[in-house]
Amino acid sequence: MTKCFCLILLFVTCACSQDRTSTSARKLTLQTYDGGSVVTELGYGIAVNKGSSLHRRWYVINDSSCPLDLGTVGINAVYKSAQYSAGYSFLPVGDLTPKVSISAVRVIFAQFDLWGDRERTLAANEVRDLPAGQSFKITGTWYADENDVAEQLTSVAYVRNAMTADGKIWRADLDKIVALLQTVAITVSASGLESEPRKEPEKK
């Protein structure tokens, strides 16, 4: 009798644990923000997309089961003029706020061009101790060329992976993200939401 009771208790405990982490229990939300003008100033009156009134669009997805929240985040295009390192870059903008202490997090920015086609998928990795309740700026930089900057219109940001201070790893449900994006007419596959190798400048 005692052995049966222990087995039943173990089964109930495991079932409850699985329910708490079940993907069906996740609630995803999507926020839309103005990412600013598509015009990128180069200086001396020169600009990419000069004369355009279009504004970039940032979509931010948060998952209720994720151990952190994303704020108003997106990607900006910039041009830096320097004697030896002039060029374009994509920079992340915005912050994240851990709900519990975090050891590492991976934030994905899936980028789409003017026509709604996926252009690039960027990954920002933060490997540092992030205490609960304190907001942190997302860091990183990615090489871009003039075509990248001229065509990029929409970015979709979401947390791909997060590691809590006790070593537990949380992972995004890409299928749910794909379904959510369809509600705002963004068509992308789960594999299209994954990060890619960094783009490097062409050797001259």
C-alpha cells in the first residue's frame, strides 16, 4: 500500500511540474512601436533613402513564461565615418528586465525588407549576471552594407533562450511566434526566426 501511494504521489507531482512548463500554458503578446525614419544620415547632406517619409516598424514579442521581459526594442541603422573604419552598422535599441536573476540571454531580431520578405536574422547574446527587477540595455553591433540599410523596414524582437542563475534554460516556442506574426501579416517559418552566421564586409 505504501509503495502504491508513493508512486501515485510521484506521478501527480511530475504532472503538475509539466503543466507549469507546458507550451500550451504560455501567453504571447505582441507590441508595435515606431522605429523612426528609414532615412540614414551620412553627413554633408547625403543620406540613404533621402526624401522618404517611411518609418521603420518594431514588433516586440513577450512570452509570459519567459524569465525576462523585453521593453521597447528594435534595430537602428547608423553610418560612422572614420579614416579606417567608415561604414554602416545595425545597432540594437532598448532594454530588457529580468523577472528572476539571469546568467545569460539570447535576443533575436528578425529583419524584414520593404516588401515583407525576411532579410536577416540577428542575435544579441548577453552573458553576464543580470539581477531581477533591474533593466539592462541590449548590446551588440552587426555589419551592414548600403542595400541592407536602404531596404530594412521591419524588425521582430523576441527572447530565444535564457539561462537563470540556478542553471535552468528557458527556450522560446517558435511555432507560437510564427502563428502570432501571421496576425500582423508577417509570414516566416520557424527556421527563418533562427539566427544566422554574422555577415562580414566583402574583401577588396
